[in-house]
Amino acid sequence: METVAAENPEAIDHLLQRCLQLDSAAQRQLYEHFHDRCYRLVLGFVSPADAADVLQKSFLQLFQKLPQYRGESSFASWFYRLTVNECLQHLRKHRNKQFATLDYDPVDHTPGHEKMAEHRELLSIAMDRLEEDLRTIFVMREVQQHTYAEIADLLSINEGTVASRLSRARHDLKQSLLELGWEPRS
Amino acid sequence: MNCNESKSMLSAYHDQELSPTNREQLREHLEGCADCRGELKIIQQISTLAEPIRTAPIMPVNWSLLAEQLAPAPLSAKPRRHALASNRRLLWSIAAVFLVAIIFAVASNWGGKHEHSEIANHLQAFSTEFTRNPEHAQQTLLSHYKGQKITLTEASLKLNYQPVVASGLPTGYVIKDSYLLEMPCCLCLQTICERPDGSQFVVLEHAKEQSIWPSNLSSVKTECQGFPTTMTDVDGTLAVTCEMSNRNLTMIATKSLDEATSLIGQFAKAD
């Protein structure tokens, strides 16, 4: 099976043309090429229990809407936006179930690893409270480790906007975490 | 640098996205400001909280599950009834499709290819009945050719090629419905398109080297966007057939030569 060089626009374009011709080998190659990074993107929005389903829907959307891709942005950018939209739709649909109520004493004395699990849960709740565009940028930076330039390209915004939104996201997360009883280490 | 300036840069500093000049200025400020150092530490700790997501195991690739969902659903054996709204102009346009198919067979040099008398009989019956009862005429048409309403994606999978209409229509035009007609010679995709003013026309698409239908109506042969094209006047509208590289198009109820040219130009991008 021919390989696709990482983000080689010409290779991606050739692969897309074959996908449009319903070449199932090409479809599979495209799926495998984007699978891992998109899975991690999805994990930044939904729980692992839901991530597989949301990822599947994202790829279904990709192949169904592929004829609409006009090349005005990079394909990765187009697919990222499609995936984020799928995640946000999932969150909106399950909004009432997403917010877990704290039923434990934030000031507790459990062993370190249990506290870490609690902190992760706090972060999950705090991220649910973020505005959608702030959450998207936070996930792309903190989970996917994209540079500001990459995020700017994927979201079609400038790097200054990336920086300011990320700063706001971290500020808002800090506020939410503190409200939820998080105690940062001094 | 004051604390306001410092705090506005902490996020980018943590991400190593500051310019060398700003990075150095901020570093100097942090050396002497415990408050800003504390804020930076919080950003770092939030980043640490995200690490489990960052390093979560990736679920294995499961192509077969996705492939199953991409496979087309089988067409229903039961013909649809009452498939179209009662739009006399639309149904007249559809009826004209078959008239033009007959026209094309005579006017173009598709003659010599084998004829389908059954199709011709159906077309004749359809065109006769249409003036009296267009809804029933369309029902009959769909029942003759097991006509099924279909999405363009499903059609792509069924036909094994991407329909030209999927490449898009001129600005303001929209696709209303698509039907797959199982004719003896081929699977034919019929797409009903709507203009901004609400009027409609039809695009029929089939793979190249399809059979022709007999016709005794006159038409004009020309070239449009570089493709051999035949045009026939049908009650004040144009029926246009166009031989593209990989498929044949028949457009019914186009308004004018300009519109036909625009459509062919759009569809040529997908050919």
C-alpha cells in the first residue's frame, strides 16, 4: 500500500481524489492516517467511553462530506473542524449528563494517586465549563501539543488570537478549579 | 515589565511561544516577582492535570467497523409511491427527458448502438399519459425502472463514480431530490435541481457508452465547454445532452443556452 507522507499536500490530495472515486483502499489509508491524532482530539472533549463512537461519526462525516471539500483550507484543518463540531454536538446533546456533582470532601486525606484521579475529574468538569472555542484551543495545545502556528492554521485564525484565547482558557480553568476545591501546590 | 504585562505573557511563556526579547524580559521579571511565579506555577500544574488525556492509550484502529457503515444500504424492492409532489412543470420536464433521449438517438451519432424497444414503449406511454395525469405518469416511470429516491452519497457507492451534480451547482441553485432508475441499459441517476426562483430542472447522468433511444424530433448539435452537445427545444425550454469524458448528461428544462453552458462548465470540473 502506498504511504502518505506526513502532511504532504500533494500526497493527501491524491489520496482524496482516490477516495472520491470510492477507492476503499484509499479510504482506509486516509482513516488510518488521521485516526490517532483525531482520537486524541476527541478525548479532549468526551470521555473515553464515548470517544470511539464520536470518532466513528467524525470519519463517517468525513467520507460523506468529502465531495464538499473545496481546498480553501488544508484538508487537516477541514477535518479538524469537522471533528470538533462532532465533539461539540455530542457535548451539547449530553450536556445535562456531563456535569458531575461533587460528593466528596475536597479537603481530604486520601493517598496521592486517588487525589490525582480526583484532580483529573475536576479538570474534566472545569473543561466542560469552558466556552467551546476556548476548550478547542486548550485541547489542541495541551492534549495534541500543537504549536500556536499549527493551531492558527487549523482553525484559520491568527497566532495572536491563539495566544489570547489560550491565556483566557487557562485563566477560566483556574477559576473553575479553585471553585471546585482544587488546591494548587505551592 | 509590570505584573499586568507579565501575567498576559505567562501562558505563551509556558508554551515557549514568546519572542526571545519578551522571553528574556519576562524571565527577569519572574526572578523578582513571587506573585507572577505563583501564577506560572498554576499554569504548569493545570498542564500536568491534562497529562492523562495527553498520554491516554489510543484505541486500536477499527477500519472494518467503519467500512461496514460506509457500505451502501440495499435498495428496497418495493417501488415508491407518491414520490413527487404534484408539480405539472416538473413532471412535464421529466417526461421530456425521455423525449429528448429519443431525440438524441436520432440526431447524434449514437445510432448503430442497440435500441431498447421496451424503453421506447415506456417513454411513449409516459409522454402520452403525462398530459392527462402527471403524478401517475411519474409513478409508472418509477415502477418501470424500480426508481428509488437516493442520496448522492448512496448513489456514488451504487454507481461506483461520483455524480457530477455532487461537485456542486452554480450559486443559488440547490439539489432537491435524486432518484436511481434501473434501466435495461444502465443505472441512471436522475437529479431534480431547483433555481433561486423555485423553478426546477432535471439532470440525468449515466456512464458513457450507453444505448440511445429512437427519436424523430429535430435537434441542434454543437459543442459546449469543449464537449459534444445536442440541444432540443421542448415547449420553450431546452433539453440538453452532453457527452463528457466519463459520462453522459441529459439536462431537462434548462432555461437558456447560458444556463446550460454554466451547468456544463460546473459539471466539467468533476468529469
